[in-house]
Amino acid sequence: MRISVIGCGYLGAVHAAAMASIGHEVVGVDVDEEKVRRLSRGSAPFFEPELDSLLTAGIASGSLRFSVDPREARDATVHFISVGTPQQAGSDAADLTHLDGAVSALMAAVKDGDIVVGKSTVPVGTAERMAQRLRGTGATLVWNPEFLREGWAVKDTVDPDRLVVGVPVLGDDAAASLPGTPTPEGERAAAVLREVFAPAIATGTPFLVTDYATAELVKVAANAFLATKISFINAMAEIAESTGADVVQLADALGRDARIGHRFLGAGIGFGGGCLPKDIRAFTARAEELGRGDAVRFLREVDEINLRRRDRPVALATEALSGSVHGRRITVLGAAFKPHSDDVRDSPGLHIAARLHGLGAHVTVTDPAALENARRAHPELSYVADRDHALRGAEVVLVVTEWDDYRHALDPERAGALVSVKTVIDGRNCLDPSSWRTAGWDYYGMGRPSVRSRAAVRSRAALDDRAVSGALV
Ligand code: UDX
């Protein structure tokens, strides 16, 4: 099929490449000339495993191209809109400027019978408004939210857990129709999308047809649920910290209940990124507009718990450094909001690094992929690409992103030889406390008892003994 993808950011670039990889002829359109140039060379403007090879293959075969000219979308019959809907400045609501711009651009390109497919995450009610705008062009709007995770974006696009397609439905006045029955155009649009996604459907991906509002809500509700699950376990971490319990064992035991499951029960410094934080805020703002703020008021709490977890490593570092981080050397392992990504938007780890810097610490940050973005966002911090170099002389090591390079490839013995004080704060509970302790480290986790090294315990006991015997006053 001939497909256009309007907006070639994270979502759109992956979508365009993925659509070409399953046999469609695709043009990606974006207003950013530099982005279009890079994509046309087969190079993604961000870090996403597998994407470059998909882009290169699509471009080489002639089935994928990029352009700044929206008129290039004219030959396509299915038009995906995948522009960003960031948080509005000074408000929790979503900024729909790019979406409105994309629809305006498409109005000049679409023809009778075309299908326009919204993929962006939007406040419920937006699709209906966009459909009104497109009325008169002869094109049918459907809403097909995207659930892709950074780092897994290609897999999530080619082989998603489910496909949700919101279509126009018959009104209440249509006699003998069940609520949510698609209009004839809705039926046709759903059939076209079944064709677009045929390979995924053939391998068993559920294809769920809904009305617009349900499709829009599935996306924000899914992100709200995931954020709630993370903040739930982080709230338990707070209780664990006051009771001596271990939240990692707690999460393991909870997750073994099949109704709960282990995923997204990782306690730590909380969620960040370009989606979960802004999506729960936009959802709350929209619910308040609808007069149903009460229904999702808990999401404010979810947000607050999440932000509060960023205080914990700062408090632990302060404690480990006997009351002040001022003038002390702290190495932060990680800057990306999660591994397999170079995205630092709302990165909890980078936020913590900046706070420690603000308190007068000498903070060195390293990350396998996100250093350039981190430097742009926080030029005041020191950045070192080489992990071992970054560790040299540290008085506290703080792990904020669970890259394999820290989680598995960092040997506590070897790291111990580089730092000046063996104190590690594991902001993602991703290290094995016992091997760090055996190597002589003081280990502080999130929501788990701190583990002092034997050496530290011995020297503290010796101090206590000397105090008792009068050697120390
Ligand atoms: C998320 C949704 O998962 C995806 O479906 C949606 O389309 C976009 O938003 P993404 O932003 O890529 O995807 O990140 P995700 O993998 O969901 O992680 C979000 C944040 O939660 C990260 O900062 C991660 O470190 C944190 N997290 C995740 C935890 O703190 N604990 C966990 O157990 C899981």
C-alpha cells in the first residue's frame, strides 16, 4: 500500500521504517530539514536498536523515502499522523499545535476515500475534533494509538501486543444498531488497516475495533496503569525504608501472584521519559476539563510519589558523606531515563545528578548512549564517556540507569580499585548487594536495608571499642 507518515520523530521514524519493512511504499514527511536529511541517509537522529538497519534497507529497496514537502503525501492512500503532543508550557495539558498543523497540511494532500490514521497520544475527544476538520475532504479518520517502548520500538511496531483502531460509529439515533457499531466508512477504514497490518494479524496480534474515545483512552489508561504500578511499588519502598523490609523481596513475592505479575514492579528512582510523566498529567488535566477530575485524582499522587523518590539517593549520598555532599566527588552511572535509549527527557537520574551538583558536589556523569543529550540538557555537569575513567576518585557511586554495562559488566573488585571510597547507591536496585559487599563496598539500595561492607563494619566496631575503652572521647 502507499503510505505517508506525517511527523518523523521517535514514533514516526520507527513507524515509517517498519511499514516499509513489511512491504508498503512509504514517504515520511517532517518539517525539520536536518532530520529529513539524516533519515534519508539511513541514520536515525536518536538511538534505537535495529532502526538504522531498517531505514537503510527501506531506502536501498526504494520503498522508503523522506521529505519536507507535505505534497509528497498526495500519492498515498493511508496517512499516519505521528507528531508529538508534548506537555504545554505552564500547564499539565497536552500541546496539540503539531497535531493541528499536521491535519492542516494533510487537508491539502488527501483525496476522497483516503484513510487518515492518528497515532499520537491525545486527550480524549481530540479524534472527534480532527474528524470534523477533515469532513469535506472525503477522507476517513481512524485513531490507532501506539504503545511502543523506547529501546523496543521496532519490535513493538512490527509485532505489537495488540492493535487498537478507533473508527467512526453510528450515532444513538441509528435504529437497531448496537452502541459502538462502525459506520460504513468506519467498516471500510478498519478493513484497510487490517490490510496495512496484515503480517502482524497473521501471527495472532489481536485487532480491536472501537469508537474514537475508547481508542484514545486505551493509550492514556495503559500509561496511567503502568505509572501507577511503578509508584505503588515505590510507595512500598518508602514503607520498607521505615521498617527494615526489603522491597525487592516484597516485589518478587507480590509478582508471583499471577493477577499481579512481576513487570513494572521495579522499585527505584521512578519513571521518566517523554511519555509516562506527561501522559498522566495530560490525562488528569483532561479529566478535570470533563468535570471528572475525581476519577483520576490518584494520578496526582502517583506523580508525587514518583518525584519524591528522587530525594532518596540525595539523602543517602548525604548520609554516606557524613552530612554534606558539598565539595565531594560523586560519579553518576547513567543519564538516559532508561537503558537502550539516549533519551534524557524527564530523566530521574539526570535530575538527581543536577540536584547533587546544586548542593555543591563535584558530579561526573557517564552513559553509554545519552551523553550528548545530557550535556545539552545540563551543561553544568561534567561528562566522561569512559566508565572506568568516570569512576576514578569517586567518593560515592550512584547508579541511575540499569545499563548492562553497570548491572552485569561492572566488577565490584575492579571498580573498587578505581574509586577513593567504596560507597555505591543503587538507584535501580540492579546490582547484587552481596557481591558488592564482599568486594568491600557499602551498598545502599532503594527500599532495602543498606549493606555495610565487612571492612566498614569492622572499622566502625573498632572505633566503638576504642571509645568504650576510653581511647576515644
Ligand atoms: C512507555 C510505555 O511503556 C509505552 O507503552 C508507551 O507507548 C510510551 O511510554 P517508554 O517511555 O519507552 O514507554 O518507557 P518504559 O519502558 O515504559 O519505562 C518508563 C519509565 O519507567 C522508565 O524511566 C523506567 O526506568 C521506569 N520503570 C519501568 C521503573 O521505574 N520501574 C519499572 O518496574 C519499570
